[in-house]
Amino acid sequence: MSSGAYQSWQFWAVLSAVFAALTAIFAKIGVEDINSDVATFIRTIVVLIGFTLVLYSTGQFTQPGPISTKSWIFLALSGLGTGASWLCYFRALKLGPVTLVAPIDKLSVVLVALFGVVFLGERPSLNGWMGIVLIAAGAALIAIKR
């Protein structure tokens, strides 16, 4: 693979999807015998340790320079959103099948697109909107009980 691929957002987005899929499977198995909130806590510790090791090993654990108040606020809000999402996701995995929970969780893709339009002024293309509608329709089809 060329080094240019490692600079591609598409490459990293596909890897993100692969790891998210593995995360769902591993989490479903891991949450079977314990409280879902405890499982979320354990996952959070692992992520914290993992990122600490990555930052140290790559020499990035240095003074980042000035960080604006706006960045602090929105990163803190993002962290709170992540925590709330993880708590809800693990609870859903504890209670339901991963084959239903994960696709419904991916409605976040639809919500991100809508929020991006409303709050960030982004404008998806016609193909983008069609994809967003198809994702929403797919999640709805999966969630409908027979």
C-alpha cells in the first residue's frame, strides 16, 4: 500500500468502521456476565491507557501549546457525549442482540449529517442525501419487528 493511502481520510474511515464492528462484537461478548456500566468503565480505562501509550511512544505527549477556551469546552462536551453514548450502547448490547443494536446505533451517521447541515452549514450532495436516506431506511428495516 502506498504511503499516500495513510494520508487518506477514506483509509482511516474504513479502518474506523472495521474497528467499530469488532468493538461491537467484543463488547457484546464482554458484557454478557457483568453490569453494562462496569463494562463501560473497564472499556474507558483501556482506551485511556491505550492512548497514553500511543502518545508516549510517538513523542506526542508534550506540551500542546495554547488551547483555546472554545476547544476545551467543545472537547469536554464531545467527551461527555462519548461517555453517554458508550453507557447507552453497552446497556443496549446487554439487553439486545448486536445484530440489531449496532445498526440502530449507526443512525448516528444520519444524525451527524443532519446536525452538520443545521449547525455547521454543510451541504451534502444529492448522492450524499440519497445515502443518508438509505442508511436511515436500513436501520428502520432492521428495527421493525416481524
